[in-house]
Amino acid sequence: MLLPNYISKLGFDASANGNVFMIYSLAGGLIATQAYRLIKMKFSSLTILIASLLFVATGLEWQQNKYLFLIGAGILYIVLDILDPIVMQMLNLWVSDISRATFISGLSFSISLMTMIINPIIGTIIQRYGTINMLIGPSLVTIFMIFAAYFLIVKTKRKSN
């Protein structure tokens, strides 16, 4: 949500800014429609794919070139569009039909509440450390969390076998 303002600071006018987000939305939508194919991948392959995309995006955002930054930000948008249908399908499998609507409503409320709490923190981080560092930090933490989740799931599967 803070990215359009940063893109304007990079020197892109309002029209270019709108076009960038139109391209992000189009690419993300096209990829989200194919997410069902990604769900069929082995868990390890999907984990490596997502972590690799986050790693590449982080590397591109670190560059001083504004076009490489835009590509990196676009990859982050794409990762979100890949993960959203996968997470929703997982929720549908884990939550019973009776409680699914309540669970998803509670999840939506929790996300809104966390967004409300985190936005001022993100603003402070941007003012103090800059937008690029604000994007890179969560990307690196997410990469670490993906690998930690992978190893925990693999370890749990081994114990259950």
C-alpha cells in the first residue's frame, strides 16, 4: 500500500505508476489462475520455488536501478498471488464445513487488526531506514520462516512414518 508513493519518489509520474500496478495486477491474476498447478507440486519443490522467488525479489530490490526494483516488487506481488489460492485451499482442507465461514471471518478480522497495528510501525521503519530496507527485512524473515516450516513439516512426517 505504501509502494505507489515510493514509486513516485523514484521519478515515475502518476500514469506510469498506475501502469506499473496494472501490470502487477494482471501478471498476478494470470499466475493466481494457474496456482492449482502449483498445488500439485511436491511440498519441497514448492517451498524451494517460493523461497527462490523471494530471494530473487530481495536481490533485485537491493539494486540501485529503479527498473530492477520494480521487477523485484513485481515478483513479491506474484508470490502473494501464488500463495493466496494455495493457503485458501489448505484452509478448506483443514477446517470443517460447519466452521469454515466463522474461521475465515475470524481470520479476515485478525488480518485487518494486524494491518491496522503494523501500518504505523511500517511507516516508522520507512522513515528511519527507507522503503527498500522495509521490503527486504520481511522478505528475508519470510524466506527463513519458509525453510523453518519446511524442515518442521518434513521432521513431523518422518516421525509419523
